[in-house]
Amino acid sequence: MMIDPPIDKLIEMTPCRYALVCGLAKRAKELNATEAAEMEEKGEKPLSRAAHEIYEGKIILHVDK
């Protein structure tokens, strides 16, 4: 079974794993609140779409100090 997008590539695109997890969760919540019906029709899941957005560079994660 192939995971798309690959987790190791997502981790490379973010400052740390914690930032990746927090960013994915936050974006998935936003998608669930705003586009839930649209995504349900397409059979998409919010977390999968959030991962694709980060992988495609539509969302950039960073850590504030």
C-alpha cells in the first residue's frame, strides 16, 4: 500500500514532526468546517486534502519562536 503523499517527503518540507502534525490537524479542522459537504461528495477526507496541500506547497508551515 502506497501512502500519498509520502510521509518522509512531508517531514522534509516542515521544520519538525510536531509542526507537521499540528499544521495538518489545524488545516483539516478548517476544511471540515468550511468544505465538509463538498469533500464528502468527492469522497475526500480533510486530513488527506491537508496533506496534499502541504505537499503541493499551497500551505507552508513554520515555527514561531
